[in-house]
Amino acid sequence: MSQKFFNRPTLIVAKDLLGKFLVRRFPKNAYRRGQNKTRTGTDKFLTGMIMEVEAYIGPYDKASHASRGKTERTKVMFGKPGHWYVYLIYGMYYCLNIVTEKENYPAAILIRSVLVEGPASPKGGRALQRGVYGPGRVSKCFKIDKRFNEKPASIKTGLWIENGNIKINPRLIKRGKRIGVDYAGKWKNKLWRFYI
């Protein structure tokens, strides 16, 4: 997806991300069991259809890290759209966000769940699929850590989002409150979590 795709209102981008594919390229010597897509050369690829996201918008959203202002940690949220914002929670789980909207306006979308295609079934049937639920599990599955923070979502950096030509019927998109933001006052009630 181009930077132009992410340089739009965050709630629109959040809904449009559903059905898109998160893609991670693993160089040959970093390949491990479970990374199953071979495209060109010897690199391996893991893809997952995005099934659930949460939006964090603007400097006044108390659920957002950016509500504390521009810091060393949050400066990427104030940067260019289409860049990754990766942070650590509970000292052990990484969360993957994509920055949206114009520069100097802090907004990002957390990727919460994906549907990963596994290896084909032993009897030669269709490839098996499994849901990866929760932002920490998504990052663990895709081996995402702080190395991706502030990098653009692109093939060059090894982590990006592809279209995949799947059209999600808007009637299938559900919305709800964001998870784990009870501290955010009235902002905890925003229906800024989208899922299918």
C-alpha cells in the first residue's frame, strides 16, 4: 500500500485495512518452520489477512501514547504516514501500529488480529488457516520487534501491507470499544476498534 493510502482520515484507513494482508519477508538464513510462502529467490514470506484493528487519533485521545506529547517514543506517530510504530508492553510483547494522516498530527492504527495461511493439508487439500488473536501474538508470529520502529512499510524493509484484492462487505465490519484503555476517561468509550 502506498503512503497515499495511509495519508487519509484514520477511521477510514482502519476499516480499509480489514481484508488487506500483512506480509513479512524472512531472509533465507532467518527462515523457521511456519514461514511458508516462497515467492522469488530464496527468501521466505509469511502473510496474514488483517481481521481486527484499533484506531488512535490525535493529541487529545487519552488512550493514545501521543496524548502525552511528542517524545522520543512517540515521535514516529507525528511523522510521515505509512511508517511503523512498534512498542513494547508488559516488558515482553511488541505491538505493531501503522502511522496515518498528515505529518505532525499523531495518529496510528494497531493491528490486533490476522488470519495466517499455513501449509497445505497432508492430503493435498487447501492450505490450513489459523487466527492469530491479540497484538502481542501477531508480533510474535511475524517476528516483529523494535527493529521495525520508524521504518516505512515497504518491501525494502521486509514488512509491508498488500492489497490482495479481497473486498470486505461493509455490513460484515463490526465496531467496538478499544481494549485495555480503561484509564482513558471518556476516550475509552470510542468505538474505534474494527473487526470482521
